Amino acid sequence: MNTSQSQVLPEPAKDLFGRPLRSLRVSVTDRCNLRCQYCMPEEEYVWLPRETLLTFKEIVFLTELFSEQGVDRVRITGGEPLLRKDLASLIGMLQKNTRIKDIAMTTNGVLLAEHAQNLFDAGLHRITVSLDTLKPERFKALTRRDTLAQVFEGIESVGRVGFSGLKLDTVAMKGYNDDELIPLIEYGKRVNGEVRFIEYMDVGGANDWSADKVLSRKEILTMLAQYYGPIEPVAEISSAPAQRFRLPDGATVGIIPSTTMPFCSTCDRSRLTADGMWLLCLYAKSGLDLRKPIRDRRSREDLVSMIQSVWETRRDRGAEERKELETSTGRGRFIDIDRLRQDPHLEMHARGG
Ligand code: SAM
Ligand code: SF4
Ligand code: SF4
């Protein structure tokens, strides 16, 4: 593999709607040490065979090809990325690519305290921790594990080892944590983290999803305004999924309205599964296998042209299409359970959220 690179910043590849290829989410494992009901409700799954997982060298090589097509932001995710052995060395390898301006990671935080320093030293820029509740019993009910204390330790380690820009992502669900929006924001202030509320999505194996459990952006804003007073949108030009708002005391909070106000029209994200399947949308039902061609030693030019031609024909707008169903056939189950069992790539934990 040739890892040399020129310093000329590439013009990003554009898809059929003119959306550039900018952001790559790299899943490093499909395994997880939690069992969040909205993501991985079962205990056992059809896991990706270990020998199919991309090596760090393969991930770095593919990331390099993507960066030549315009990718300048990489997010490490999973499953739970911290279950991947020696993750810091992957970060160290990725940060050598000068085209990548931002390397972030999304984690459930359980193992974060023990890895935060190494990740910081290796060059990771930012961390997002998923945190749905501050209540241990609720955490246990949602995740089937009793590890909220470790998550808190992980969150507290982020600032201590030197990271800034901590984000805390909360899937907001009616009847589950809709009474914790304010406590979560207040906790975020204490740990210097911006809380972002994600609308519950009907992705992958989220087989418990139903429209009446979605706490919408509108409802979230009403609840926040009732408590804090007037809330101002933060004016910024960004392709980031979160809309940001400023509270009267200056603190900011984000809302990711994927279900009620999808933002596909500006989506510059794609996903690489841990076994090298490239998915153009969170809702994609199939993808491009990049592992086989690299293990078959196809030329760099072939790989680049595959990536380019696939992105140039991209027309994915999964969340918008799901929403449109509300006014036609109805928003039934996204994927049947039998099909999920046959193809683990369809699961949210395989594609990285
Ligand atoms: N395990 C890591 C974690 O939980 O942060 C990274 C992978 S997880 C799949 C990435 C994100 O997807 C998490 O913030 C999680 O809350 C979110 N997620 C999973 N299922 C979801 C769903 N059905 N609706 C909305 N967000 C979801
Ligand atoms: Fe929960 Fe993340 Fe694990 Fe899914 S991958 S079960 S969201 S911790
Ligand atoms: Fe992008 Fe697909 Fe999500 Fe729409 S649903 S924002 S196209 S990943």
C-alpha cells in the first residue's frame, strides 16, 4: 500500500444532489458492552466474523483514499469502539493524514476513563459520549448493564486529560427519559459538555420504535423554554446534524431532529462498517464491499474510481423517505427481523449511528 499523499486539498466528490463527500464514520467493531433497547435490544446477534474485520492498516489506507475524494472529518464509532484492542494506535496512524482536520469518537463511555489519556496523546481531537439518563436504575433497565458509574468516570476523565469540545448525546424518548432533559443539561454544564438530544430513529433493529415514543424537536424546545425562558437558535453555517440553541445563561444545547425534520439535503456523511462495507446512508439496505478489492490487491486507481463513481451516483435520502411514508403507507417496521438476522450490516450497531 502506498501511503504517500500530496498536500493539495482535493475538490470533494459530489453526489447527484450536489452533496460533497466530507465526513466518514468508521465503525471499528460491531460488538458492544451495553444492550441499549433502541439499538441492540437482543443479547446475542449474528456478529461479523473476526477475520473479516478491517485491520488498522486497511482502515488507514481506505481513509486515505476517502480523504483524496474530499473527506476531512473522521468519526470512530461502533458497536462500542473502545472494545477494539489498542484503538489509540489507530488514532495515531490516522492523525498522520494531514487532510483529515478532525478525528472524533462516539463512545458509550464505559471504558473511557482507562483509555482517555492514551487517546488524547495519540491525537484524537474530540469525544462524544452517549448518555441517556443520570439514574442508575434507569440506565440498567435501558442497557441491561449496571455501569452508569463507569460512564460518569469516563465523562469526567475527558476534560481532565486535556480534551475540549465534549458532547453528550442523548436519545430523547417519551415515557423513558423525557423528565431528564433539564438535569442532563445541568450535568453537561458541570462537566463542560454540550448536550445534544437525538430524536429516536426507526433504524436497524430498533424494533421497539414507534412514533409515539419520539420526543420531537418541537416538544424538546417547548420543554426547555418552559424551564429556562427564551431560547435562541445559534446562527451558524454547518453541515453538522445538530441544530444548536442558546439558553438565557449562555449555555448551548443541540437537537438532532432526524425523525421529524430530516436533514438529508445537506448530508455529507457516509459510513464504513468494521468489515469494510461502505454505506452511503444510515438507512442504506446495501453498500459497496471495499474489503474484498483491497484484499484482492486491486490497484489504488481502481479503488479510487469505485469510490468516486459510487458517490457520484448517490441519491440516498433515507430519513426523508421514511418521513414521507407517514403520509402514504405509514411508517411500519424498517427491516423485518428475519432479514436483520441474515445480514448483520443492517443493524445500527454495525453501521455506527
Ligand atoms: N456505542 C457507541 C455509543 O453508544 O456512543 C457508538 C455507537 S452508537 C450506534 C452511536 C449513536 O447512535 C449513539 O449515540 C446512540 O445513542 C445512537 N443511536 C443508536 N440507536 C439509535 C436510535 N434508534 N435512534 C437514535 N439514535 C440511536
Ligand atoms: Fe448502546 Fe452504542 Fe452499544 Fe448501540 S452500540 S447498544 S447505542 S452503547
Ligand atoms: Fe444522510 Fe441518510 Fe441520514 Fe439522510 S438519512 S441525513 S442521507 S445518512
